[in-house]
Amino acid sequence: MQRKAVSSMRRRQLGFYVLMAAPLVFLLIFYFYPLQEIVRVSMTWRDRLQPEVLWSRLWASSTRRVIGFTFGQAFISTVLTLLLGLPGAYVFARYDFPGKRLIQALTTVPFVLPTVVVAAAFSTVLGPRSLLAERLGAGFDLRYTLSAILIAHVFYNYTVILRMVRGFWSTLDPYLEQAARTLGAPPLRVFWEITLPLLLPVVATAGILVFIFCFTSFGVVLILGGPRFATLEVEIYRQTIQLANLPLAAALSLVQIFFTLGWTLAYTRLQERISRPLDLQPQWVTQRRPRKPLEVVFLVMNLSLMAVLMVYPLLALVLRSFGRGLQFYIALFENPSHGIFYVPPLAAVGNSLRIALLAMGLALILGLLASLGLYRQRLGWLVDALFMLPLGTSAVTLGLGYLLTMGRPPFRLRGSVALIVFAHTLVALPFVVRSLLPALQSIQPRLRESAALLGASPLRVFIEVELPIVWRALAVGAVFAFTVSMGEFGATSMIVRPDMPTIPIAIFRFLSRPGALNYGQALAMSTILMTVSVFGFVAIERLRPPGTQAF
Amino acid sequence: MKHWLILMLLLALLLMGCAPATPEPTPAVTAPRELRVMTHGSFDISAEVIEAFETRHNARLQFLDAGDTGEMVSQAILSRDDPLADVMYGIDNTFLSRALEADVFVPYQPEALADIPDAFVLDDQFRVAPVDYGDVCLNYDRAYFEDAAVSPPQTLEDLTDPAYRGLLVVQNPASSSPGLAFLLTTISAFGEDRYLDYWRQLRANDVLVVDSWSSAYYTEFSGGAGSEGARPIVVSYATSPAAEVHFSGEALEEPPTAAIVAPGTCFRQIEFVGILRHGAHRDLAEEFVEFALSDSFQSDIPLHMWVFPVSETAELPEVFATHAVRAESPATLSVGQIEQNREAWINAWIDAVLR
């Protein structure tokens, strides 16, 4: 008996190594190797390194101010996003209403748009010519303030809370809450004492993602916050590109990674303690149409928030792209000057989709392997934290690391499409792992055990028991992986690109020139990007494993 | 059933991604040699011009988009021993010194340099050759100043006058190249000891600083036909009004904006082409430099990159001849001076204007 237990533990250990091999090797090659190389080269950079000077710069009050601001804005942004996003997740988890899929897809659109375009959209909401300004009178202008940064962070990250929490929430058995209500507990108390503790794992997981996203915020702070604000990421960019102070940039990068690691470790440790197996229910059990007037009011309030925050600014962009009828769209298909950098719109769409789908596929495979390896492992939380690091690493630093390492043997990938796919996968991976782990951890062990007892092989247990239950979480991870790639995130901006223009690159090219036609084409291209993405989100969500009951 | 279809479709798309996008071209008698050219994101040129070069030299040009100029230079310096490309196109005089110090170029004196004014040749060792130039200067909204009580500013000092309060939007020199160019203009005009005072006055006159050219021109400026902002004066290029006409999308006769090119109010950005050390196909790289200075390439520059060619024999397109202007005696600062003081100037500027 005892021997059997020991051998089963060995097998589990072995399983851990087998499952983790591919994701860890990927991380090693495409994250740690370039990172250590850029740090090593930076620190020995043309003998510019003087440890005392570097040390004093790191401890300078200006650096501490930057770190303080970075942390503070990320913290407030996360709290705000949670406060606004959780009610939204609730109505999406519990109520069934027309247009639900489309609305959810629309909330994710901000993620794929270049920040310059978002800034233009936002000036219609925050600027002196906005509807709000008309109400509040002249002098109203939220642009280039801390509020603009916070609102923009909510705008971007709302969807992370909505999708992640909603997916989990909709499988929670409403019977628990109903029982408490029947026993006389007021709704708030039910939420506080029953629902929230059950939701905590997924709220924490979405929260940490949002936090790290805001902690490494670049475009939003630079463009919407204006030059008065600087996060660590902005400072790293400035030191690297503008001032060529590579040692300081590398040191700041390490500081940022170190903080990310600290929070992630705290979080993964917490995650392990608060997650518990649950009796999960399929969606058709947990969702219904809102009936009571109060429920309808609550639903309408949440939908209005989404409309004001997300749909209205985006719609303003779309309308402007049709400002001259179809002229801007027709112009996209023309190349009157025969420029070699002309991007045919359909080719850009094809390239973007191809790269995004490849990155999504790879991130899903690696993420699934990693999550399966991690979730029953005692020290899994230590390894788990490693998968979050790419999100917390400066894109400039990592991009330069790729430049140094990916052009020489053994990885001659420079300028290849594969390298772009790998870079996107690296940033998409945390989303997949974060999305899958809480779902896996919530599966009752006895389900697996009874399947195994009945003679099912581990693979069959996975396909018939675990996969159907985590399918929704997998779809959430897939949506974000797809999104990250469509929006050209992070390190790719520093990778020398092959001859394969994507939609965001086309937008940037138009936006770098004066003229109504250029601006109009940038808006038209943005509209195309939004449309393609919305179709992508909806298609991914509709995918189901054949023959199983959906959760 | 429907889900299966979608799944198959996605799979097919994924497989398409694995297959080569275009069929391999049939090999010529001798396969063309590939020359890699690293450029910034604003680079563009006609396909016909490139094809002519490729046919003549049995070459294939591959252009690598390395982001903005600063990113391109950093990448070239870091990959010096195993360069990303064989030639670099588009490094400008604000970054030149950094690349020269890092010794990323090999000297080559093109024959075509004979036709180019000496004022553009900034490296006497010929490690880089000038190819194009553009003047960064103030642009204004013509409609605004037709109705306003004041006339458009003519000097930098005008901008500190209360009559121009809240009218100007500039770019942050720490994140934008026209922003840096305008800062350098003010340093050249007022000297190192007085430029900060000037900026403090601008600040008191409610200057708006934003991160990039796109934000300034499209989100804050009021003049361009695509612009959505409310400020009638912006830092842009002397060729922007011509681009406004060319890209108006309707037969616009007159630009909605105008550039101010009064003496000392503009900064001239000169772009260079250079052969990267340790690159491949040295002879072909030299041919490319000659080609970049040839009239066929030079005449093609204006409508693709909206800057002027350095060659005086190049032909200017009509919209340039009519609407594009050149700065009268632009600000001057040596490339060495810029590289040496950039960090200190920008930091001092941040303290004076942003804190």
C-alpha cells in the first residue's frame, strides 16, 4: 500500500517534468537567454559602467519617485478596474440577454488598438469638446492628467476582469447563494461571505494580471498622461533609446522584473491557499433572463457603463472613418505613388491573422502543458511565477535581447516570421496559464479519481473530464492570446520586422504623415482591425469540443 | 457541425501560416544577391526605382523596418559585430555622432557626392553620405489667423507674447525627434545659458507638450485637414503644407496650413546613408550608396518621404515646387555638440518645463 503511494508520487513527479519540459525550454530560450545576454552586455557596455554612479542613480530621489508613481497608479488602476469590472462580470455570468456576445467582444477591442488611436478616441470623451464638457461647462479637460491615465487603464483592462471572472462565475452553483438567501441573509452579506470567497482565486488572478499590465504601462502613460508622468517602463525606454545609457536601463529593467517577481510570488502562494475544488455547473443551469425590475436596472446600469466607457469612443472613431463616405476605405486599396512600403489592406489583415493564430495556437499548447504540470505540484507556485515574468519585463530590454541572441547560432531567427510568433507567444502565455489554473484547481479530485479507478488512462481523463470543464477558461486564454498578437504587443515593437506588414504597422505608417487622407486611412485601417478582431473573438468563443456538454 | 467547420477553417488558416507565402521565384542564371537595408519607419520609395537597381545589379533589396531613428541606431550599435543589415538609410544629424563614436560605419566616398552641396557633408571621413533633409519648423492654422486679431508669429520671441497664449503645441524632446529638433532650435537661438528662460516663458504662456508628432499634429493641432485639436500653432515640417495638399483626397488648391521659415526658427534634419561594418556584399553596398545619391532615387524622395533631396540636380514634383518651402538660415549646432549635451539639455528642459 505504502509502496503504491510512493510510486504514484514518483509518477506524479515524472509527469510534472514531462509536461513542463516544453514550456520551460521555451521560456529558457525566448525569455531568460535573451534577457541575461542584454543585461550582461549592458553592464559591460563600452566600459560605461561605474558601479557607484549606477548605484547612486538607482537610489536617486527621481528614481524612487518614478517607482512610487508606477506602483501607485497601478494600484489605483487595479482597484478601480475591479470595482467597475466585477459588477459587469456578475451580470454576464448570471444573466442571459440579447447581444451579450457582441458586447463582450466589443469590450475587448481596446486591447488591439494602437494607443495613438485610442488617444484620439479618448479626446472625444475627455477633451474640451466632449459631451461631458458641454454639460460641465468650459474648462473641463481631463487630458494629460492622472485621471486620464486611470480612466484609460480601466478602459483597457475592464475586459480582463470581465472575461476571466465571468467565465469562472458562470460555473459557480447558484444554489449556494439561493440557500443563504432563503436562510435570510441580505444580498450583500451573501456576496461577502459566500460568493466572494468562492470567487477569490479568479478575482486574484485577474487582479494580478491587470496590476502587472498597469505596472508596465507605456503608451497610455506616455500619450494620454502626457510628459509629466513617467513609469519605470517609460524611463527604461528613454534611457535606452534617447540617452543610450544602457547600464542604467538594464538596472531599471531588473528592478521592474524584481518587483514583478515579488508580487507574482505573493500571488501564486496565495492562489494555492485560496483555491478549492468546487461543484461546477454548466452555464444553462446558472444563467437566466433578468426578471425583477431591480435586476433589469442593475443590468442596464452595467451595460451603460460599458457603452459610455468603451462603445462610445470606439464608435466615434468608426464614424469618423466614414466621414467622407467610403473615400478613406477606397484609398486603402490604391497606391498612386507605387511606394514599396504600400500595405494592401487585405494582405495586412491576412498577415495579422496568420501571426495571431499561430501565436495563439502555440500559447495554448504551451499554456495547457504548463498548467497541467503546475496545478497539483507542491512547489508549483514557485515555477508558476516564472511564467508571469515576460509580462513584467520591459519590451525595449527584451527586444534588444532578441536582437543580440536571435541573429547568431544556434538560433538564426532574426527577421523571420517565426521570431515574431515566438515573441507574441511569450507575452500571450501568462494569459493562458492565469486563465487555466483557477479552472483546473476548481475540479473536484474525486471526478478524476473515479475516472482513473474505472480504468481511464491519464490522457482519457484529461480529454473527457478535465478538458470539458476548463474549456471556457481555455477559450478566455485563447481570446487574450489572439488579442495580444493582433495588437502587436511589447517586444515586437523592437524586433526588426520581416517584409510582412500587419494592420498596426499600416496604421503607424499612415499616422506618421500629415494630410486628411492619411488620417482618414489610419481610422479606416483601425476600423478594419476592430472588425476583424470582433469576428475573431466571437469565433473563438463559439468553438466547443465536439460532443461534450459545455460548461 | 458548425463548430467543426469553424475549427477546420482555423486549422486551415494555421496551416497556411506554415506554408511559404509566395512560391519561390525561378532562379536566374546566377541567383540575385540580397542586400539588406536597415531603415526607419518613415522610409518609402517607388517600386520601379528599386526594381531598376535590382535588375541592373542582379540584386534583391530587402528593407528592414527598425522603428524610429533612435531605435534603429541603438539596434545597429548593439549588433555591430554581426549587423542586422549591410546598409543603413536614414540616420540623422541628431544621432549621427553616437553612431560614429560607436564606429558602426565603414568609410566610402561616393562619386555622386561631387554634385551635393558641401553644407550637407558632415563627416569628413566619409563614413556616411547625406541623402535628404527636412526642416522642422512651426506650422500654423491659416483659417484661425485669418479671423484672429493677431498675425501668425514670425520669431521665437513672439510665442512668449500673451497674444499667443495657449496657442502652441510642441513635442517632448525626450520622446520625439521633431520635439528634440525644436529644443535644439531654441538652444541655437538663445544660447545654452538663456534657452531655459525662454522655455519658462513659453510655459507661462501655456505651451502644451505632448509625446509625439502624431499626437501633436492630429490630436492637438487645429490646422491640418485631418486634425482634431484646438491649438493653431504646432511644431511640424516645412513640407507639411505641401503634404496637406497632396493628401487632401480632394482637389485642394491651397493648403489649410502654412510653415514659418523665418531665420533662426527652424532646425534642419539631414539624413544619411552609410555602409555598416561587417556587412555582406561590400561592392553592392557601395553601388546602393551611389544609387541613393543618383537622380532617379533623389527625384523620388519628395513624394515618398516628404523631405528634400540633397542633390541639386534632382527634379522636384509640382506640389513641392508650389507649396513646399525651405528654411531661411536654419539653426546650426554641430553633431558633436548635440551628442555631448543631449542628455543634460533634455534633463534641464524637463526640470524647467515639466516639473
